[in-house]
Amino acid sequence: MIGESLALKLLSRLGLYRPMEQHYKMFEVSREKCESPIEILFWNTAYFELSKFGEFSPQMPVGPYRVDFTLTEIPDAPLVKIAIEIDGHDGHKTKSQRDHDTQRERYLLKNRWRVIRFTGGQVYRDAARCVEEAKELIAGYIYWEATGGR
């Protein structure tokens, strides 16, 4: 029991262990950054599942752009960086908005980001299914990285 307690303290100091109350604080504080109801729905559904992989964050700057959600610092695949985009109808309906989206996606791809994209309708209809799909894709990216693409 004492050894386990010391191990948890050491892991906590190294930033490798977060007690559940820290997870809930991070969940609440980060949810405030979500910019739309559909992003909040995805965050609420995804946070505790995707945080198991690494650092899952909303509205993160990446170069000159801001990404809806990022997943980085994945222990088993430190080079894997994942951007998750939720395309709501209002923010993606004009030609210039779609042009901006494609420029941002090309920028991310050039900088070794893996992009997972869902429509707002997909998230609204079944956020849990979107999260499951994201988890499957992420697991594949991690496996690809860990095996050197074999």
C-alpha cells in the first residue's frame, strides 16, 4: 500500500498520473473553449474516451489556424498528431468558408497532422458513434507509427 502511494505521487509529479478530480476540472475548464453546441456535444461525449490516448484539447492553435480538437502527446506514438474537425452547416456553407477549410486541411497534412472530420449532423445524430470511429482511426494511426508502417 505504501509503495503504491509513493508510485502514484511520483507519477503525478512527472505528469503521468492525474487523479479523477483533475480530469473533471480539465474537462470543465476546457469545455468553455468549445465554440458551438455541436462542439460541446462532441467534447462531452469524447473527452474521457480520447483523453486515454494522450492530450485531448479543444480549439487549439496550429500554425496560422485553429483546430476544433487536437490529440497530441500520445505516449505510444509521440510523432502522431491528430486534428478532429466538426463541420457545422453554418460555418462551412459558403465557397470561401469551404476554401478556407481545404487550405487549413492541406496545411495540417503538410505538417504531419492526421485529420479526422465529422459533419455536425453526424455528431448530432450519434456522437457516441463518431467517438468510436475516431478511436478506431486513432488506434490505427498509433499502430502504424509503432510498427513503422508495416
